[in-house]
Amino acid sequence: MGDRQNRVGSKIGGAGVAGASESNVDRRERLRKLALETIDLAKDPYFMRNHLGSYECKLCLTLHTNEGSYLAHTQGKKHQTNLGRRAAKDAMEKPDAMAPLTAAQQQALKSSSTSSTVPSFKRNIIKIGLPGYKVTKIRDPTSRQVGLLFEIAYPEIGQGIEPRYRFMSAYEQQIQAPNKAHQYLVIAAEPYETISFKVQSRDIDRAEEKLWSHWDVDQKMYTMQFFFKNDQRLLSSSRMESAPGYNSAAAGGGAPGASGSQMANPLNPFHAPMRTVA
């Protein structure tokens, strides 16, 4: 075939009319250059860079290899249509404050003003850090129950606010991997950060004298105490040791050859004594 482009008498740039694909490429390039001059990507709420290094449009859920491709997309029909839909939705959800109220809105406003219920508002509290605390292990001398005593200082607590606590399961939190062997004691008081303590996942004795809390307004000190319920196996062991006829010396390793002596059975979880044959 002959060279039709560089033949004698041919005009440079005088090729045929550009096709649809060439025109589309040129149009997108012009839109990209225009967007680079007018749009600041740092202020675009729908522009996001993912962990793969590419770019995404959070409004249209499209993926782009570079910033130019994203800017060309913002000037396209799909992005502009979604922007209009989003603006219309926001206008419906947040009506203009200066617009006149409809009859239904006026009736709802009158009914809310006459009712005794008070509307709730979300408060934005600025947290000031973690409080100081002290944890002490305790034991009841009578019931032999073990427990914990918490002393937490809130010197900058808000006016009229009293600390609160609750026990939370390990499956309710999302900070650590759930472990059924532990539970959490959560204590909160604004404007301090909420703190939690990981304790054993055992039953809590909720008797009034076992589980209690106190807020000292003058010292700004919150005290909280609780006891675990005793394990039934430990209770059986202590009752067996206090029973008459139980020889603690023999159970602890006395001479097995003596007639009528007792020794502890290592296979018995309740430490019941076992008599030897004379």
C-alpha cells in the first residue's frame, strides 16, 4: 500500500474527521484540565483514596486510577445527577427554617408545646481525660467471699452529675476479642472518659451489703464495692474441714500406715477424707 499521509501535495493535519471515541477522549481531557483549575480535592466530601492507592467516589461508588480520572468523572452526567438527587434528599429531610409551616406541622408544634414531655437533645461533651483510680482486693471474713473495692477521683466533674456504673459482658464491647472468662465493670462520669475494669466472669453477689456505691460530693470521690459469689466446691471443702472427726493433719499428709488414720483423696475435688484399711 502507498503512503497516503506523506504523499506529495498532502496537507499536514488534514486527516479525516475524528470519530466518536477520539472526540470523547478529547472532551474528557478538557474537562479534567478545567476541573483541576476549579476544584479542590481536599474539600471534596466524596473523594476518597483507598488502601490500594486508587481513588473512589463515595457518592457514585466508582473506582478511578488517578485524580484526573476522578475529576473528569465529577463533570460527567452520572455524578451531576447523583449530586442533584442528594441535594433534593437533604432539602426534604432538613427544610428551610424560614419557610412557612404547613398545617400539619403547626398542629404538631401545638401538641408538643401543650404536652408535658420534654424533647431530648444530643449534647456534645468535650472529654478531658481519664480519672485517677485505686483498686483494692478485699475478702469478707465471715463468708470468705472475695471482692474488689474501687476508689475513683473526679475533681473536675460536671455540676449536678453523679458517676454511674454497670457490668458489661465481654461480647458487648468491641475493643478486645471476646472472652467468656471475663466481664467488664464500666464507670462513667462526664466530662471524663469512660473507664472499664476487666474482672472474672463470675456471679456477682447483689445483696445490699455486698454490692454498693457511694458518691462523696465534697471530696469528689466515687467508691464502689462488690463481692463474687462463693464457688460451691470451695464451700463444700470448707464445710468438710470444719466438720467434727475431720483430721486436718492426717488429711494434709499424715502417716498412711497408722491404724484408723485418714488421708486426702487426690481424685476427689471436694477433698473428702478417705480411710485406710488397718
